[in-house]
Amino acid sequence: MMRRFIVLIALMGTLLFTSVVLLPQTSYAAVDARCDKSRSFLSVPTWYKYLEVKYDAKTQGCDIFIPRDTRGQIIFDKVTTPILLAIFEILLFIGSLLAIGYIIWGGFQYQLSQGEPDKAKNARLIIINAIAGLVIMTLSAGIVNLIARNIT
């Protein structure tokens, strides 16, 4: 049983590593270094990640560029979709952190089961479900990145 657990952990680590390497961040055209969207708190994606950000010399700050039509009205399709994708990515990130927490919790439960079959079975079930959830969320984040790259 312990060998299966080690193989699952190694598989999960490999999956996370390859998802970071194989699913790179969206490339942005000529963004000023002062308006770098990759800076975030605890690596949580920003809600404006897929929107265009420009540096405004007059205000000495970064402004989010909102596309408008010829009459000056906001084109909502080009604003809401990237924001919703970024929010979904934030939720996936938080869900991944929760899944990692459940893996740790399941590990503690497994250690504390002290050979009792029911407790050990319950702990393994927690770990397996958390790993499955983590894999689903990682793949979903990759799909969101793929869609966002093609939309923006």
C-alpha cells in the first residue's frame, strides 16, 4: 500500500511540474515592466490577467485598457469573457490549494489510524479523492489558459 501511495505522490508531482512547463502563461504584447500582470499576492492570478494593461505617464500608474466601439460604448464581450476566465482560474487555484490541504489531512489521518482498518481506509479515500480533484483542477486550469490564449 505504501508503495502505491509513493507512486501516486510521484505521479502528482510529475503532473504538476509538466503542467507548469507545458502550459506556459499567456504571452502579452509589449507590456511596460511597471505594469507587469504576473505580480500577484501568493501567486494567485489577478482578475485582470487577460486584459490589456498600459502605463499612463500622466497619472504615473497602470490603467486597464477597455475596448470601445466607434460610439465610445464599451464592447462587453471583449471585457467580460477575459475577466470571467481569470476569476475561474482564481477559483481553480484556491481549489487546488484546498485539495493539497486535504492530501495533507489524509496523510495525517493515515498516520494516526495506527493500523485500524476503517480509519486507514477512510484516510486513503480522502487522499485518493483529493488527488483526483487536484488532477481535474490542474487540467481545468490548462483548458482555461488555452481558451484565454485564443480569445485574448
